[in-house]
Amino acid sequence: MLRPDYPVTTERLLLRPFTSGDLDALNSFQSRADVARYLYWGPRSRAESAAALAKRVHSSTLTKEGQFLAVAVELAATGQLIGDLNLEWLSSEHRQGEIGFVFHPDHHGKGLAAEATTELLRLGFEDLGLHRIIGRCDGRNTASAALMERLGMRREAHLKENEIVKGEWTDELVYAMLEDEWKDLRAAGA
């Protein structure tokens, strides 16, 4: 079970549950073609973002496998919502999870996604007790792949033409980190 002690704070960010008041900010990046380019869904209308938000509002804790934890990322200095994190509990028996992240392009290249996602990994390994956490992305999504590598995740697979996404065959990259690798990174001060 995982019930984060919200808000989770980092040097520049506040990680918290989503609220119904996040609709405009969430739609400000979910509606963008450049954000949705490598995701399973296309640019979202306000109504589609509202439906996605409704699921996120009720996903602030993990009580059993198969659920996902949705975390809003806001700038501590301004309170602006800039990102959307999730941690899916894939298996309690095998202690496995999967992370995902989407950030507003205005905040790319500043280390904010790494700062937030590091906390998501910490929640998964230290608070939920996972043994292994994976992250997946479209093979063309070099920014997401680079982020997972900066986090210390290792590429385990490059699946060629693995799925049809938005009408075209796409490659998929799979990254992973083990609990011991996480502990080693923390001990090294990363």
C-alpha cells in the first residue's frame, strides 16, 4: 500500500494529488500536438482532459496491484501545474511497477522532470517496497529516453515495430531499475 505524505516537496517542486481545479492547467499541455506526439492518445479536448483528470483525482493512493498513483507536479514558487506523473503497481507478488511522466514543454530542459521523477522512483522503491520499476517510451521519443537514462535506469529492450500507434508501426524502448540499483544511486548521492 502507498499513501504518500502529501505534499512531497523537492528543491523546486511540490508533488500533490490532482484536484478538479487542475483542469485548465492540465489541458494546457494535454491539448498540444507536440506533447501527445509520442503518446497513445492525440491532443485532448477540454472534455477529454476533464475525463482524464476525473480518474487522476481518485488515484492519489495505491491499495492493490493494478492501480496507478497519479501525482500533479507544480512549481513551488508559483503554484503552477507543470507536469503529470504516474506510478502503476504492476505486481505485488513480483514487486514491480511502471512510471510515466508528461510535462508542459515550457518547462523542458530545466531538470524539473528529473527532479520530480526521482521522487516518484523513491516512492516506488522506498515507500511501496518495489523491487523493479520500468519505464517505456516510443522509440522516437529521445527526450523521454534521455530522462530515464539520467535517472539511472538502464535500457533493457528496443522492440522493433512493436505496436501500431495512431495508425503506424512504432518501436518501443523499455528501461528499468532494480531496488539495489536505486540504493546504490542514493548511497552515491545521485
